[in-house]
Amino acid sequence: MLEHLDISGCPVLECIAQDFHETVDLESIRISNAENIKSLPRGLDKLSHPQEIEVDGCPSLVSFEESGLPITNLRVLKILNCENFGALLKCTNNFTSLRELQVWECSAELRFPEEGFPTNLTSLKISNAPRIYTSLVEWGFNRLTSLQTLKIGGEGCSHVVSFPEEGIGMMLPPSLTSIRIQKFKNLEYMYSKGFQQLTSLQQLAINDCPKLTSLPEKDMLLWLERLYIYHCPLLEEGCSRCKGREWSKIAHTPYVRIQGERVIPRELD
């Protein structure tokens, strides 16, 4: 009885099968580095057991329109490094069991599903998806009331100067415990009010934001346990021990690492 399908490093493979039969008891499907696969087998949406689907490094895959996706039990969906993948299913909001969604380094034209995302997601990671990011902001991140982990790459979001976005009063869900933002090339500051309700936030990581100068106000970071800052030269300067303008905001944090160096607790020479 086949429960796990794992295909990796098959650059010539074009087709796995024409159809999945409803009797198949697959629980997970992982396909990686299969450059010529254009679609998954039809009937995928009829399977009742799959809990995880991961597709990584399949540049010929453009959508799941042919195969569909199983709605009933799917908990994890990852689409990674599929540069021509440009369409999430319109009914994504109906995936009531989905907890983890990751769309990373796919087509920049990838659009946000009109009906929105499942509001019970606990983990959301998106990169190189400016249209999804913009639509998510307008739709409302705070609708994701169970979200614990948020990771966003800001490629293509040159209009974003604050996070969360102050101009529209963008709020984040209070359930968040971990936030990582990276590659927002014009990001200048963290909007303090957007962090106001994040009393469960334990970890904050900021990478590759060259214009970022400030963190949220100290009162918004009182619960933070771990802070990571990489390749943010202006912010790194502001967080210099004792003398930086941002130091007072992070001095209470139990663990701080800046540009790979552990600042708190201080590394001994």
C-alpha cells in the first residue's frame, strides 16, 4: 500500500501518471528537482488521505488546475522554487484543514486567490510574490486568527516603507509567535502600532533591509525572546551596545544576534 510518494532528481521525467485512483491511500507527495514535470496526475483532488504536498524545483509546473488539490485532509502545501508557477486555486479558502502554506520563489505574477486564504493557517511563508503580499495587506493579515509563524520576502514590493504598513493601518494577528521579514529594499521603519497586540511574539528576524533604521517602540517588544538582524547596516548601527539609538529597545531581550555575532548575552573574547 503506497502511503508516501517521493520523487527527487529526475530532470527528464515529464509525467508521474495520468490519473490517481480514489482508492490510493497516499498521505504525502514530495517532488523535487524534476524540471520537466508540467502537471500532477489528475484525480489528486479526489484523494481523501493526503496531508502534505511539497513541490520544489519544478520550473515547468504552472498550476494545479489539471490535477486539483485534495480539500479534505491537506494540512501542508509547499510550492518552492517553481519559477513559472503562477496560479493558486481559486477555492484555497475551502481548505479548512490546511495549517501550513509556503509559496517561495515562484512567479512574481502569482496572484492572491479572490476568495482569500484559509483563516485557520498557523504558518504562512511567501517570497517573490508582490501581488499576493499587496492583496493580503488589503484583505487583512489580521483575519488569519490562528497564525503563529509569518515569513515574508519583499521582492518586488518597492512601495513598502513601513512594516506593518502604516498608511492603511495594517494590523497583524495577535496569535503570532514568530515573524521574519527580508529583502524589502525600501523599508525604512517598523510601525509600532502594528505590533501593539503581539503579546505572544517570541522571535523577530529581519534580513536584507538596507534602508531600515528603526525597530518598534520598546513597549511593543517586551515579550520578545530572540532577535536576529542580518544585512541591515543602518539598523545594525542603531543597535550598537549601549550607545546606539535603538539599544534601549532591545537591551532587555534575552537573546540578540546581529550580523552573526551574539550581542546578548555578550560573547566572551
